[in-house]
Amino acid sequence: MSTPPLIHGYEVVIGFETHAQLATQSKIFSRAPTAFGAEPNTQACAVDLALPGTLPVMNRKAVECAIQLGLALGSHIAPESIFARKNYFYPDLPKGYQISQFEIPVVQGGEVSFYLGDTPKTVRLVRAHLEEDAGKSLHEDFIGQSGIDLNRAGTPLLEIVTEPDMHSSEEAVAYARELHKIVTWIGICDGNMQEGSFRCDANVSVRKPGAPLGTRREIKNLNSFKFMQQAIDYEIRWQIEQIEDGHAIQQATVLFDPDTGETRAMRTKEDAADYRYFPDPDLPPLQIPEQWIEEQRALMAELPRTMAGRFVADYGLPAYDATTLTQSKAMAAYFEATTRGCAQPKLASNWIMGEVSRRLNQGDTGIEASPVSAAQLAALIARIADGTISNNAAKQVFDALWTGESADVDAVIEAKGLKQMNDSGALEKIIDEVVATNADNVAQFRAGKDKAFNALVGQIMKASKGKANPQQVNDLLRAKLAG
């Protein structure tokens, strides 16, 4: 295990708790709908409102989502798990308790692996447990009133908890992005962070190397990767400054303010004992037989890590390329369609990770919206591979495809006169002329100066107006000079 990086002499320790809203049509213990954006309190039924005499009924689809996550992360899926009441009092919690899981969660252990730059990383998971969401408090400052919207009350969540295995904001964000990719890839969560479908809480502490774990502060409800990194970086700096000034860190829950770029304390952090957990008497233990697990396994699509391994084995790609190309189902499909059309997997990977991704990032869009189709990119790569055009010319063709100037690769090549000169007879004539008029460079090359060879190549490319095949030029020129 590598030594964690130090910041001003301190080791940073980060753990994550992520709430993924499950892709069900109804709530976890009632039949009320879960659609986003409805008028306040129009999607809350008697069970969600905790009216007397109502009883929760488990949503089968939510359990299947939990099983699929466990399978995707290599976790143990508990054959029997227990629902508990987590007691606290807040206006948006009608029952006065939240139904969650405590001692025996449905998903136990597992890990999330990803790359931080070129470095492989793995974060261990403690658990993932099913629970219901609370409602939402609405504060109308301009009229001095507050209200409660219970549409979210009872919405099914999986809370995914990690070990404190991360040591920088960059690593934390890379983990969160990978987890986001997994839950959206397998279809158990839509991943919409703006709508609250994927919310992250970061537990941050600092310590001197070798010292016991420091007191953690929990940054709640981080709903964008950008704010996540800013919040963690600020919290790290703040804690180090407090300790250096002689102050003790108090365990607390904090919020991040994007306008100021600062975290601020919301309340002192509760421990498990403060919630007075006990098994919910209205819900029997959740039984998950092995047959149910195998049924879900058979229904699951190829996982990103499995697909990445196949890309390495079948296409000969480096592991980094394979992992990057499986960041989304759409990108993986685009790569495979391109490769089928040109039979050049590494070239396809280079173009997709390079020029295609660069253009998409400029437009802040996904590969689904790429104006260059996989078939067009395959045709372009095929023309590079067969020597019809150079790499520089290929960029001009790609630009024409991207801007919609033309949809046909060969038509662009023809219209712009980009076809390489592959006629060895015509090329040898140009080489003879350049060698004859550059005697000094020829003499310097034969005296062992390689720069002189490059100068001759440059003259040949200039004489051919950039149309000569560079590899062919190199081969013919070396043969000429060796003669």
C-alpha cells in the first residue's frame, strides 16, 4: 500500500456515505409515486404521512436494486437482513423515526476500483443498506414562513458507506465518479445530482502520520463533483489551521456554501446511540434466497470492469484505455462500433480518448450527442491505416465532419486534396532533387548528425506540399543515403 500524501505535514483521511435514490416507480414502503417535480404533498399517501393504523409493505424492486449493487461491487448479500427504526425528531419526518437498517444491512463489504490519473486505486466498502428518505423543509424568507413537502418521504434509498480509505479531494471525487458510473450503468439509479438522486456526504479528518484517527466532520449533501472537491479542500485547510492554532476539532455536521466556498457547522454530529436504533416491529426480516440472487445476476448487463477486461483481452488495449472507454455504456458502444468498422482498436481508442473527447468536453456534452458517428470515425481511421491520408490531414477531415461541412470522409479528402502521395516513382524523383540541392545536409548526416536527416525530410515534405507519406519518405531517403 502506498504512503498517503501529506498536506502541510498532515495526513488526510476521508470516508464517504452516498445516498442513491433507487429507480422504482413507487416508494419503498408504499405505493405512492416517486416522480420528481410534482406539486408539494401530491405524492404522499397515508403510509408516508404516518397516519394511525398504516403499515409499511416492502417494495420488491428496491430489494432487487440492492442485490444488483451487491453483485456489481463484489459484496456479500445477506440472506437475512433487519430493518430498524432510527429515532430523531424533525418537521420533515412525520413518524418521528426513519426506517433504515443498522446491525444487519442487506449488502456487506465489497469494493470500488478506479484510476486516479494513471494510478489504480481501490476503496473498500463497509456496507450498503436500504432506507427511506425524509421529506423536505421549504423556507420562504420573503414571507417569513416555512412549510413541509412530503413528496420525498418514503422514497427508496441505498446508503453506500466506505471505509476511510481516501486521502485527498481528488481521490474522493474519482471514487464518487466511479460509484456514480456503476449505479447508472446497472440502472438502479438515474444519477441526477441536481435532483438529489445521488447525494454524497464526506467524512473528513486530519492527523499527523502515525497518530490515531482525528475527529471527523461530515460535509452533508454534496450534489456536484465540482463542489465536492471545493468543499473537501476547504475543510482540510480549515481543520489544519484550527489544529495549528491550538484548537480541538469538534465532531459536527457541516454544509458547504458554494457562494463563499466555505463549510459552516449545521449541528453537532450524533453517534449511533443518539438515534436509539431498535428493530422495526412492523417489518419482518428481509429474506433473500440464493435463487433470487442468481435470477438478478442473469438479468444484469456486462459490468464496466468486466467489459474493460474484455477490451484488454479482445482488442489488445492498455488497461488505462479500457477503463477510460468504459466510463459509460454509450462510450463503450461507440468504441466497439468504431472498431468493427475499421479493425483498428488502438487507433479508435486514441481518437475517441483524444480528439472526440476533447471536442465533447469543449461543448460540455456526452458522446451520445457526437456529430461524428462511429461509422464516420471508422471510415476516417481506415483511411489513416491504409495510408490514404496522414494524421495531420485526418484532423482536417475530422473537423469537416464535426462542423457538418460534409458527412462523407472520402468526399472531404477529395475536395480538400488531402490524399497522400504514395507513388514511389514520383516520390523518388522529389527525393533525388532534394538530395542533389542539399549537399551540406547529406554530408552532415553521413557524418553522424541525425538532425540533418530531419532537415532533409522537411524539405521533401515541403516539396510534396505535405502530401508525401512520412513513413515512405523515411524509408526511401534512408535507402538513398545508404547507397
